[in-house]
Amino acid sequence: MVELARFYASRGLKISRASMQYVWDVDGVRYLDLHTGHGAAFLGHGNPRIVKRVYRQWMEIGVCTPQFECNIQAEASRLLSSILPEGWSVFFQNSGAEAVEAALKAAWLYTGRVRVAAFKGSFHGRTLAALSVTWNPKYRSGLPALEMVDFLPFNNVSGLDAIGDEHAAVIVEPVQGEGGVVPASIDFLREVAKAARRAGALLILDEIQAGFGRTGYTWAYQRAGIEPDILVAGKSIGGGFPVSMVAARKDIVEALKGRHGSTHGGNPLALAAVAGGVEVLTSEDVPAKAMVRGKELMELLAGIESLRGVRHVRGLGLMAGVELRRNPGPVLRCLQERRILAIKAGITVVRLLPPYMVTPEDLGVAVDGLRECIRREAGG
Ligand SMILES: Cc1ncc(COP(=O)(O)O)c(C=O)c1O
């Protein structure tokens, strides 16, 4: 018997099926899913529009390297044109970390510089370059992570003076997810963009968790009125299909010619999933829905901020964090007993990543459950 290795602690739940914002265990008990597989199911589990597209695509052709042409490439490009800046170029990878890796490669090759500025609290993935710009020293310990990174304080404008002409790129999350659900302030994002421009460093926006409608904007950077040089996205863009993308000005992407590639990157199934994802995003006005539901969620959460066990609630759109005064493990287990799935962030934060079709009733159930669980498990 070969064992499937697990790098995450088991949550002790066997899920037998899923549909949109719900999952069911093997006994048919329904759970409200605000974990959504680390945020990958923001467009819902098995969104029918996306599933149909992938199914049809596989019946037509499931493997077609970009050395050849097939219909879905043009279709994906047409659809992506509605959500990316005019004249940009885009390519696909299989995971968020790979997209960050490729973005960094592009920045190094384009600028000919070596150092990268990243931020304390950041999370950009587990492959070596992505890990090198990830703040948590626990994830990097024991590994020869690259040493070309300067970690600057997040949401601190004066720290940006450290960005200089030795930097190829500045990489930033518009909302730090894994780091504890911490939105970058609008002012901070604008100053990061200015500092990068001044230094001639490329601005990489990591929207792998916050992007694609979740914060109430198609891309969370739009709320600051800035434009990155490179945008990376992943998680929800393919409705749960493992796909990520790097989008940038054409001259930046050109720098990777002959120096980058991927067997599965841009595979027709992934492109069909992304095409379906963009269709859902635009035709159902997902950002507007996330904005409305997100405001409702924050209003509900404001009602539990006074509990003794709560330090702070924060978030943006459908990305919320409840910072407790202690490890959130017992609260997460209590929520699971109440048929609500949520996820930890940082050291003390309960993170809620609801999919866009979550209803006001669902949110009410989730916050009532949270109130009870915090009272029971986190000191009132
Ligand atoms: C902001 C951000 N960047 C990068 C990643 C890495 O993505 P993946 O796990 O798909 O490699 C994540 C995953 O949580 C993330 O939240």
C-alpha cells in the first residue's frame, strides 16, 4: 500500500461531494464551505458553466502544446481581453507558486538586476524563488532559499525608501492572505507603485488569493488606481481547475522567450476552465456581488468584535479575518462541528473565504456560529 503524504494536519472530515458553496460528508451532512480549498473554489464547487466547458474541451482536444494552435487559445485570449489591460500578454502555469516564480524570472531577465523587495507577512508560495519572497521563516528554515530578498514593513510608507536601483522587482499582495488577512491601505499601494517606478524596479502584484472579483474589484489593485507591471493570479481563475497565470506588458513577457516553458502550462483544459471562469466573473458580475456580500459580512463581524476573545476583525470584500487572542484551532474545530468550514491565517486569525454565491442567510449562520464558538473556545 502506498500512502498519500499529507503536509497539512488532517481536519478529520471525509467529503463525498460538493456543489457551489456547500460540501457534504459521507453521511450526507451538509457543510457551508468558507475554506473553499484555500480559496480555490471562490466561483463555487463545480460551477456548471466551467465544468461544461472543461468537459466539452476534453471531448474535443485535451492536450495541445502552444507549439500548435487550437481554438480554445483564441477564445481564452478574447475573453481575457475584457479583464486585462489593453496590449498586455499573458501565459499560464499550473500553480500560484509557479506563476510567482515565472514573474520573478521575467523581472530578473528584463531588468538585469538581482535583488527583490518583498514585505513582512507575505506569502507567495513554496517553490524556491517564491519561498524566498515569503516572509514566514518557518517555511524557509532548513532550505537554501535565495538570499536576494529585502523584507520591508507592510503598510508602512517610510519603509519604502529602501527600494533602490539594485531591485529588479517589488512584489506585494494587495491583501495579505496567509499572513493574517491584512488589506494593504490604498495609500500604501500607491506609494509602493511610486517607489518601484522611481527605482526602475518592476511592480509585481500577487493577486493569487485576492484577485478575480473576491475583494469587490476584478483585481484588488484597481481600488488604488494603480497599474502593476506584472500581475499574477491563480486559485479561483479556473473555478477549481489547477491553473495560474502571469500577465504583463508585452516587452516584459518577451524577456522570457527561450528561457521559460511548461508542459501543462496553457493546456486546453486549463484554458477552457479559465474561459469559463472569466465568463462567470463578467456575466454574473461577481465583483459587484462580492462587494455587497462582503459589506454584509463585515457588518455582521463588527457585532462580534467586542467579544473578549477577539482582538480585531478586518477584511475586504469576501476575504475576512477575525483575529483572536489565541490560536484559532479550537474555534475552527468548533465551527466544523457546527457544519461550517473556515481556515486559519497567520498565528491567531480565523480566515473566511466565502464563494461569491454565498447568501446573506449563509453569512448569518457563519457569524452566529463564530460568536458561539469564540464564546466557548476563546475566552468569551
Ligand atoms: C498570495 C498567494 N501567493 C501565492 C500562493 C501560492 O499558490 P499555490 O499554493 O497555488 O502555489 C498563495 C497560496 O496560498 C497565495 O495566497
